[in-house]
Amino acid sequence: MTMYSNISSTASLIGDPTRTTILIALADGQALTAGELATLSGVSPQTASAHLAKLVEGSLISVEVQGRHRYYKLAGPEVAQVMEAIAVVSPPVKVRSLRQSSHKKALDYARTCYDHLAGKLGVALTEALIELGYLRDLGEFYQLTDKGKQWLREFGIHPLPKKVNPEAVPLHIDWTVRKHHLAGPLAISITQRLIDLGWVEKGAIRRSIQLTNLGRSAIGNEFMFDPTTL
């Protein structure tokens, strides 16, 4: 056993195809039952339960009991970040059917990553916030500017979420575009505001986010880019 055995142990947990599917299914931050995860993974409930037990033991997911039901969710946003980072260095997905193609296009365009916006739309929105002077790119994180604070108030996000540090707003590498997008509590608040305004909505494919008719023009007017051309 080496001093890095803890890393190899976690990598082994993630590396199993069924457990990978489970972790990605939970990457939007929502809790699901073993039965729901079994269906999404294409395995029996008994097989899913065995994999879930290993993920709980490995501290990658947590479980909450409510009555007869057990709900599983990621142990924290850092697990979702790890899954996205692995996707960045992984070979491109081989699309073998029209269904897979439609699924991939939907998630590539926009999806939730632990409740914040990711994909092409998430990256474009982040770049727009920087271009408009609301965020300052400091390399390892973003800084919320005074202009950005004013915009958030006008946009309907006030006061700032308690966990937001204006001097160090987190970012994630996006596996779709291979660029950074805004992450953390501020990103979650902006995403929820976009949903509340009716500019985006959850799509039919799990984790996917799609533009509404209102959002096609409203996002362009607010952020100065055309979301339909991404």
C-alpha cells in the first residue's frame, strides 16, 4: 500500500461504468432513490443497491432516509466537479444512435451541474459576464466587481447568497467547450433567476436545460450574445 492508495481507491470507485452513470445522474445536485438510479443505470435494483453502498462507503454520495425511502445524492459539489474534470480528459463520446445524438446535443448545449448552468450556454453566459465587466477573471477564480454587484441587484439577486465570496467566485472547467464556467452559490442563484424569469427551463432529458421562446430574445438583450447560435 502506498501513500496514494486513497486516490486509487476513489478512482476505482468512479471507474466502474455503473457507478460512473450513478454519479453523473446525481450531478445536478438532486436526490434520487435506488430504484430511480437503477432505471437510469440499466441495472437491477439489487445491483444498484450494491453499487450505492460502495459509493456511500467511499464518501462520494450520502443517503437520507425518509420513511420507507432512501434518497441518494452527491456528497458535495466537488464530486460533480471531479466528474466534469474526468470528462474533459476522456475521449469523445461515440454516438451510435439518433437517440444518443439528441441526448448529447441537449446536454452539450446546456445542462445543470450541481444546480448551476453548464454547457455551451453556461460558458457563453460566463464570458458575457466578464465582457460586460461584471466579473473579473483572476485565473483560478473570478472576482465580482462593483459593477457586477449593481447588476445583480437590478437583475433581482439581492442580497447576495450568504456563501458567496465576491473576491473568490469559483469556476469549473466545462467538458463540452473545454473552457471555464461560473460555479458555486452565485452561479446557482443566476441559474435559478433565469428559470424564475422564464428564460430557460428544464428539458425532457435529465439535467438538460433549454431556452424558452422568451429567453431567445431576452438573454440576447441582457447579455449581448445570441444564445441560438451556440
